[in-house]
Amino acid sequence: MLFSTNRRALRIITSLAACTFFAFSSVRALPAYDQRIPVEQLIANHLASIGTAEARAAVKTRLVVGSVKLVSRVGRAGNLDGKGLIASVSPKLRYTMRFAVPEYPSEQMAFDGERTSTSFLTEGKRSNLSLFLDQQNLPLKEGLLCGTLSTSWALFRLEQQQPKLE
């Protein structure tokens, strides 16, 4: 009996030692989190994940149509389902959302290469989103609003924009 208890204890200790060894050996194999990826490499990896430079350069226009969901937590809280459309010709962009609600039939935002514009609701007022984008138009001007779904995406136009990235 004593012999089997010692054997069991030896197995447990051996198993714990093996687990500890593997745990510490895998910690050494992990990359250091304090090492930063250079911004240029991060952007290059992002663009490569979309397609080759030739494939990206060949795309002059983009049209995306699909379902949208508006989730509002400010003012009138609620969810709306609708249809969305993104049309772009770098750097021009038009983004439209349509809903089957008389009080909020659509949301439209655009950048024509020089000026931004946003839509009004049926009462002649702007929605919170349109009001924000009318006052803070950089997301539209700089191509930040629709991301890679549009040809106006800021990282597609680094040469023209010459941003300071960090």
C-alpha cells in the first residue's frame, strides 16, 4: 500500500514538474509585447491583406449595397433596420441609409472632393449623426467614415494626404 501511494505521489510530482517546465518554456517563446511594430509595416500589412498594390490601384470606383442597423442610445433610444449604400470614387464618397420610419426616413452624407454635405430630416432638422458630421467633417473629408469599403479610405491615399502617423 505504501509503495502504491509513493508511486502515485511520484506521478503527481512528475506531472506537475512537466507542466511547470512546459509553462515556463512557452512563456519564453512568446513575443515581447513592449516591442512596437513600425507604423509603415503595420500599414503595409493592412494594405496587403486587402490585395496586391496592382489590384488596389486597378479599383477606381466601389459600390457597396447591403443591410444596415442603426442603434441609438442618445435621444430616442432604439434600433432601426434598413438598407445602406456606399458609392465612392476616390476621394469622393456618398453614404446613404434608408429606413421605413416616417420620422427618420434616411441619412445621407457626402464628400465631393472639396465640400461635405449631410441631409436634413423631414422636419427640416438634422439628426444627431448629420449634425455631428456637419460640424466635424474630418471623418468624411479624410476618408475615415466607411473604411476599406470605400475608395476614399485614408490608408489608400497616403501619398496624397501625407499624414503624420504614429
